Amino acid sequence: MNKLKRRGRLTPAIIFVVIAILSPAITNAQTINTDRVAAELEPEIRRAMADGKIPSATVALIAGDQVIWSGAYGNSNLWARTAATKDTVYLIGSTFKGMSTVALLQQMEQGKFKLDDRVNDYLTDFKIQNEDPQHPVTFRHLLTHTSGLPADFGPVPVWGFDAPPTLEDYLRKSLKAAKPPMTSVVYSNMAYTLIGYLVQKFSGVPYRKYIQEQIFTPLEMTSTAFEPRPDMEERLSIPYIVDEKTGNQTAATRLKAAVWPAGLVYGTVLNQANWLIANLNGGVFKGKRIIGAQSLEQMLTRQHDKFKGPIEELWGNETAGFGLTWWVQVRDGDRYFAHSGSVPGYTAFLLGNRDRKLGFAILTNGNRAHPHLIKLADRAIDLMKKYTAAGK
């Protein structure tokens, strides 16, 4: 691996002073000693990157409604030796699913549907095929991966001649239940593609436009997009996978997918931090309410005790389970929520501590690096907890 580098950020000490001066009301931001957090966390970041063979990573720590520290490490382009910065653009993958969920729940708050309504009752151009009439698919099923719809992906190369079908064409052809709902938890990108279509249908606004106007813009996610702008493309990281024969990092094929509303979205770690801030603060970002407190509470509450336990064999203890999209659990007496994002050549992870309003966001161009990022996230939150007290 190339030598890890940091670029484009204030030192922890400077960030600590700036926040203490500008945000005296932010208790967590005032009392967390970011010098000590950074001193212990940065070696862990380097270790995770080495163990996971991750070429580059960008990290942000959140306390209250502020980013209190950020860092960028490694090379976003190994061939050109381009150092990652906090503004490097990565594919954020399924961390986007929660944003799409908020868009759908905004429609629920307007009275368009209820969580336990049958989805097929709202579909006119096509239906969920093979549905058992005695066990209909509901909106809650879609949002908890218990709908019985298959995973699906449908990748095509970005630079290839083929293109993913339209939302309507894909769903008309592929929307088929594989089993009755609540049979098991099957992580379904197809379900979230249907969610994108439903947002569009209920709102009367094209899905991409709705997400831009109701999610990205109010959250000031100015470098997050389904299709990177030219100025974002300049900052775009290369996806890498590990060659099974040599063990070396090699550039991966950049992909689109039929299920693009499930997470084929590009962004930066500081934009991800804004999304976390809204979720840590009751659905409010800089005084703007993005979602109602009751709806957010549903997102952050385990929905089905039947399926409690570690999620995808990746994250969580015996208390874990799906909220509405978010993974949730209780650890050391605190309530946590999390989600990963993974597309070949990219892995992302978000973690929030509800009770202390602490958050961790990381974007990487490493492949299937979940275990390393999850461990790092826990360590980061624990360090912030450790150094959130006077005199420490």
C-alpha cells in the first residue's frame, strides 16, 4: 500500500478551539478533547486501512450538531498517487437508503399512506407479482427487508453500451415476490427501488428531483448526486478491489445498476456528516425540520422482535434489528443506529449514538471492508465518550 497521507483539514486542536468559540451552546463539542481522540484514533484508522487493503478513507466525527473533527488518508487514485481530501467523492452505496426512506415518510406525514397499508393498493401501472393475498406486502415490510422481494442488483458498466432500464420498466418486469412477507429478512435492493418509484408517484415529482429538493438541498449536501457534476468528477475516487491471485489492489469496473435508487449515489464524508446530524437531532438540521420526530423515532426503533439479533452477520448484538431502514441496537446502555454501503470498489459506514448525540462517518474506495469500518466506528464513538468529561 502507498504511504498514507492526510490532506486538507484543520488540526484537531484548531477544530477544538474554533468550535468552543463559535458554538458555546454545543455541550458535546465543547467538552470532547479532540486532540486525545485523534491521537488514539488515527493509528486505528491506519491499521484498519492496512488490514482491509483500503486505498483511501475520509472520516468525520460528529458531536451534537457539529462536525468536530475530520481526516483524509491514503490515495484516492493509486496510479496517479492522488491524496484523498475531505472533499474526495466516493460512492456512498446503501447509506443512501435512509434518505430515500425519509422521502417516503415525508409523504406518509402528508397522509398519502400508512405504514401497514398494502402496497399493491397504491400501484396502478403494475403490481407486486406472486403476492399471497392472505399475506400482503406492506410499506413496513419494504422498509424492514421483510417483504419477500429478492435482493437483485442488475449491474452494468458505466462506460458500457447498455444502460439500466427506467424505474417503471424495471419494476414492471422484475417486481415479483419470492416468498411471503415476514418469512425471513432478505436485504432487498428491489424493495428500495420500489420505494423510489412510490416517492415519485405520491409526490408527483420525478424521484431524482424530489430527493435533490427535499433531502440534499435542505441538508446542504452540495457534493452528493446520482450523477456527479463535472466539479465532483474532478474529485472522484477510483474503486479498487483486491486481486485474489496477487493480493494487490486493482482498479474495479465502475458500475450502474437497475436498482439505482437503492444506493447508486456519490458524495463526500462531510455531506454524510450532515445527514447524520439530522438523525442525531430529531430530524432537524440547522433549524430546518427534515422529518417529523415521531417518524424518525419509528426509523430508529426495532420493528420486528421476531428477527432481532446481528444484522447480515455484520453488525450488532442480541438487541439489534432493523428499524425503518436504519440498523439499531443497544450497547453499553446507549441506543445506536448504523448502516453500511457497499458496491464493488467502495465501502461506507455510518454510526450514531442517540443518547450522547455522537456520530461517525467514513467513506472508502476499499472493497467489502465492512468488518474493519464497523470496528473502527465503535472505537471512535468509545473514544469520544471517553474524552467527553472535564479534566480528561
